[in-house]
Amino acid sequence: ASTITQQVVKNFLLSPERTLERKVQELILARRLEKALTKDEILELYLNEIYFGHGRYGVEEASQFYFGTSVRKISLGQAALLAAMPKAPSKASPYKDARKAKVRQIYVLQQMVRHGFATARDADEAIDSPLEILETPREAVTVEGAQEFVDAAREKLVSVYGEDKLDRLGAIVTTTVDLDLQNKARAAVRGGLIALDERQGYGHKVKPLSEKRLKQVRAKDKGPIAAGKTYPVVIGPRDPALKLADDEVFGTIGEQRHKIVFRVPERYDEADKSIAEQFPETGVTMVRVIALAGDPEKSEEKSEEKSEESEKESDDEAEKDEASDKSPARADVARGVIDSGPEAALVIADVESGEVLAMIGGYTQRRGDFNRVLDARRQPGSSFKPFVYGAALASERYTAASLISDSPEIYEKWRPTNYEVDQYRGDIRMRVAITHSVNTVAIKLLDAVGIEAVHAFARAAGIRSELSPNLSLALGTSEVAPSELLAGYLTLARRGNHVDPILIRRIEAPGQPEWEPVQRGEQALREDVVFILTSLMTSVIEEGTGRGALKLGRPVAGKTGTSAEHRDAWFAGFTPRHVAVAWVGFDVPKKLGKGESGGRAALPIWLDVMQAAEKSQPPAAFVPPASVLVRSIDKATGLLAPDAIPQPDGTLLAPPPDSIMEEYFISGTEPVDRAEPAAKPPGDTLLDLYGPGADGGADAPAPGPGEEPAAPASDAVLDIYGPGSDGGNSPGAGDTTRAPDEPALPSVLDDDADAP
């Protein structure tokens, strides 16, 4: 185990990884620190940094939290309780397990008597007394429930005042968090991820098996095991000699009964059940091997693997690991972990002020954890398309009623397709195209108005990441952070007026001028353009891939998004009052699972937090500016609606109601020509451009013996991951068909796997 000096070095100077190189650095720096500081000074640093649970660091903060008083005023029993907690703060918290906390306190008191730091009489008095803690911990919900904001506050303090002044600054930071909404947002994220875990089988489901079934399981693995691979593990007894931690389980792999101890991530550790109840003997669960038995170098992979799953551990747990790993009984035991399922990010802001009301960086969030809202960069897929459509509207070369051809096109030997591979609708209006997230139309619009125009529109909205210089940009191939997408959609929700989303409302520091964010709203985008774009995005909700948001029961504009091979699922949307973005995906990108998309994985999370935010407020409408006109148009042509339709008997009838609609136009761009009568609305028929039988349509050959008949082309959602498919719309790595001077285009699919 590390000395206190080594732990101070780890906390202040080094990263949390546990590699051989880092261990050497730790030893060298610890010796230098002991020469530069006295032991009391080192102990002071340690006590002001160590973790005491519930998001509390340092003895003073912990004392205020648990006892409501300064550490200088606490009793012997309270001091012993504090001293007992750093070994296992999450397990020994008196608010989580009072019995265990009392046992730990008694142990510390006995050691204090043994080493002369307390008299037996005083210790006995403290032992006989109940735990002296606050009935309700002071500000517990503020810090523990909003760690993302605490981290953001610290970063802002560093940027404004400098790292060196932070410890003695004494600043009061007021954030924008709505604590009630923050808690509901975290529940939304966890509920959405648990539902995804259950749909796709992530996590563990363990029940005892018969001996016959166990033989079958063991027979699957007959040889040696390898680090990095996942195996079915048969749960064994909890042998005391192994010194298992509270979140560790022992088991064996294969016919050779390879021994393994594996960790259970917090996400799958049910609080109301013991590990023994959750993992009964002779049960089976899937475990990934992260270190082979007797391989100390390999064992260092553990911290790396845990960081990938964002299951960071505190220093006390790290020391416990090191101690248990040195147990002689562990010499022939491998180590493993149950892989966590996908992660998520969720952020919601107030439209009027731009203040971020809730921000969830992942399933769990502790001090210094990776905050996916601010720091993750992922492909937004079709949730980026509104910026393409916005640039097209701003050019005034296109309107919501413009016809664009949904047809295949080859760009430098890249042939993008729609989600329904090789199925196209012909000429369709812009509104129909965005409603059904048609890839070919988005690409043609980008090609027509120019990449720079789309870059400029996205930048004005608030996107700051580098954007792709090729046509794949239309499909959302350029990585952005959820916070950036929030900024972009916030500008749309504010009718083109841009403000940066803010997390910190005010900083008050003794002897320093009060700090407040500078919020100068500027009209970055034309209000009439943004209103029509917003109207187009309401059709996504009313008729397209975002229908799940209809449950909000009020006007919503939004867009789903799913990146290549269903690796990222997004939903971004807004009402006149709130804007929110939800993302779901693995930290190390891989497929979410069959059928997962923005509408299925991300939209329910978005919906939960928006329902909480809008619950007490009446619905509000998107109001058009004076420069926007309304015209009745013909759905088939986008022209003005015909006056009447000639009938065979020579009479005239008004056009059928389902052939016309009201549409918005920027003044001066409305159509002037009137449509011919009896045109058929486009977009109702999918065109088969590849001949009879190409997609299993009516003219397809009859199925052979034992084959399933092909579904009709108009109904089918084709299996785009079938034999020979590359799972995307563009050339990927190893593709030799692209132009020599063109960079490889990422493979990105549309997000309509669950579209109606």
C-alpha cells in the first residue's frame, strides 16, 4: 500500500492510472516532497484532499457535511468517525450503513487508545454514544447530485483566478443548476440506459444452473484463456483467503477451471442485495479477462479498462486492490470485469436566458470524471442536417416547398444511399425530405449551396468544432460535443439570436471584483430563416422519425440522429421555453445493438427531462415573424394550389383537402405560379431504380425451397448489415473506388431504423 506522501503525490501531481512507469514517478516525487515539506505539512495536504464520500473532499468540508460544524470543534467520537471513512467512503457512510460506520468508528477508537491518542475512558464514552451526525446532511443534494456543475465551477475558478490561488480563494460560486431538474435528468439517463441494457442484454443476469448445464457451459472453453477476451464464468464460493472486496466475485472459466476474480461495476451492483445474492454459486455471467494469473505487467491494464467504462475508483479502493492482489491465494487467479453497457449524456437549457439547468455527464459522475456533455466528441448523424437545410433556406434559392430529387447520385465515385437502401421517392418537397431524413436530398442541398455556406450557418449557430470539407458533412460525419449541439439548437430556439450556454451565474471572492458572465445576445441568423427551419423540424416530430416527442403534448421542433453502424444515437429538440440534447453510445465506439437509433435510444431520455421541465408551464407556440408569409400550396408540385379540378362531366370541384397544405415562405420567395389540377402528391411511392426483382418487389422471382418470400419494396426496412454490406453510405477504410485526391469519407447511416 502507498504511504500518505505517495497518496498526496498521486492526488496532486499524477494521473490516476496505475502503470509501472507511474509507480516509479510516484516514488521519485514522494522522496522529493518529503525533502521539501515537513510531515505535518504533508499530512495537512492529505487531509484537505482525501475523499470522505458524498462528493466531499477534505476534513473541513466533511465535518460541515456530516456534523454541521468546523473540524476544529468536533468531538472524539466524530473525529474517529471521520478517520474511519477514507478507507471505504462509499461503504462506511453513516447515511448509507450506520451499523458499518459504527463498527469502523469503534475500531479507530480502539487504535487511538492503543497508540496513546485517547484515554480508555473517553473512548468507551464515545463507543457507548450513538453516532453524532446531522439528521439531514448539510447541502448533500447540492454537491452529490450536481457533481458536473461542481467540476465546471472549479474549472471556471481556475481560468479566472489561477490554479495557485484556488485552495485559499474562499470563493462563493453560484451555478445555474436546477437541483430538482438535475435529479430528474439523472433518473432519465439511468432509466434510458437500463432500458437499453435490457433490450440488448448488457450487464449481468445470473441464476444457478444445473450440473448438466454447467458442463455445457464449461465445454465451450477447453484451452487457456487470453486477456482481452470475454468468457462465461461459473460463480464459485467467496473464499476468505482471496480477500475479496465488496464488489468482487470469484469464479472459474472453462473445463480447466481457470480461476478469476472479477469486479461488478456500480451500475450493475444492486444496492438492496449483497454480492452473494446477486451472484449465487453455480450461476454464470459473462466476464472480460483484463489480467492473466501471475502476470503483474498485464495486471496494470485494470485501471485502463476501468477508465474506459468510466468506473473510476477512489484512492482507498486502489489501495485495497493493491493489498488484495498481493494475497498468496491470488497468485494463480486472473482478474476480470463485467463490461458496462453504453453511456449517455444529457443537457437542458432555458431558452430565454441560455442558462444550463441540468447536465448529466454519464450514468455515474464523481469528482473529475469525464463529462460527456462537455468533452465527448462524436458524430451527430442526421441531427446535424438542420444546419444544412438552414443554409439552403438562407440562400433563398430554396423554400420549404422546393422540389429536390430523391434519386441516387455518384460524387467522385461515392454513391450515398438512403436508409431504405436503393429505394427513392423521386421529386419531393424540402419539408418531406427533412421529415423523413432523406440522405440524398441533404447531400444535394449541401452540394448546391456550397460547403462554406453550411460551415458559416453552423458556426453562426454555435458549432465550434472542425467541420468536414466534403459532402459527407450533410450526413453528420464531423464530430461535435453534446454541449455544442445544444448551443446550435439554442440559437434556433432563440429565433436566430445567439448566446453561449452558461453554467456559472456569479463568482464572489473576498478582495476580488464580482465575476459574472458576459451575455451579449446577437442576431447571428435571420429570424425568418430560423422560423421556417423550425417549422420544418416540427414536421419531424409530427410525421417523421421524432414522433416519440409528440408525448410532450405541445409544439416541439427537433431532429433524430444516428451515426455509422448505429454507434451513436442522438435526439436534439426544443420548445419555445427549453432546449435539450441527449446522446447515447459507448465510450469506445461500437454498435449499440440491433434496431437502436436516435428515436429509440436517445429520444426517451430527452422526453423524460423535457416533461419534467415543461410540466408546470402551459404550451407555447412558435410565432412567425412579420416577414414570413403563409400560402396554400399543391403538395405534388410545391406551387400555389389549383383553383379547381375539372371533372369528366365538365363540372369543377375544389382540389381534395389531402392534396393541398399551408406552407410558410420568406416574403418574396413564395411561388407565383399555380399548379395544374389533379397532380398526385409525391413521396408516397418508393421508386425501384434497379429493375424488377432487385429489392424483392412485386416482380421479384419466386423464393426457392426453404426460402422466405421477400417483403414488398414499399414496406421493407432492408437489412443493411447483410452479407457484403459495409453498413454505410460512403467509402470507408480500404475502399479503392474514391478519387485519388479525396480523403476517405466516413460511413454514416440515417437514423430511421425505428421510423414509422
